[in-house]
Amino acid sequence: MTLISTFENCLLKAGKKYSNLVVLTPDCLEEAGVEQFAKYFSERFINFGKAESAMALSAVGLNAVGKMPILAVDSQYAARCFDQIKRGICEENLNVKVVAVGNENCDDLELVRLMPNMKIVEINDEKMAKKELCEMMESYGPVYLRIFDDRAIYNREQGVL
């Protein structure tokens, strides 16, 4: 099982457990592993297209009315909304989670380390993914969860390219 599919399964369980959970994405359904959540909880899923900044600011508003937003993004596009995350979410210590999926580089982690109140978690294996995803949902405050996209490696091991 890939880390993305593990995340997707955990997100579905969280969606059943937390009725205030809302997932927002900038047109990264497949990349970020939120297709199933969008299918089963369509009323709690918002696709922002390529409007990453608007997505981050909407998370601020959703949190203000008692929702727990998760921003599901491809890590290479996460930087497009870092100013909104830093100023709107981190400086106010809001309960908004960012899940960034990627295998390109770790530049996003260097930028996130500069944000106040942000807890940073890097996921590299399935056991850690399950543990950290549960802890992320239980903790209050901003979290940046970076998931290594291992689908290409998984497919290569299975003989699929």
C-alpha cells in the first residue's frame, strides 16, 4: 500500500469521525489523495482550481465558523499560498492542517520552518502515516504534514510503469 492510499484511508475515517472536517484542494484530487473523500463527503469538499491563495484564505473563514479545514496540495504548488498560510493561519494559531504530497524536493519544508506555531511532520512510512494522521486530527493548531509520494516506486516494484 502506498503512503498516499494510507492517507486517503485515514482521511475517510476522519471524515466519518469529525463532522466539522472540510477538505480544500487546488485541483489536486488525485495527486493529494482526496478523490475518495470528495466522492463520499462531497458537501465537505471544495476544489479551488488553481486559486491556492483563495483556498488558504477560505480555510481561515471556515475555521472561524467551527470547521477543521485540511488543505490538500501538491508540494510543488504549496508555496503559492505560503503568505496566506503564514499570516492568516500560523500567526493566528488556527486549527488548519496542510497536507503536502510530493517527491520533487524539500524547498517547501525550508519555508514552512519559518512559520510561527506551525508543527511540521514528514511522513516516510505507512506506520508513521497512520500514527501522525491521527495525532494531527486530535491536536489543535496549524500542522504541515509532508507526505513522500511513493506511488512511482510502488508501481515500479509491482512491474507497472
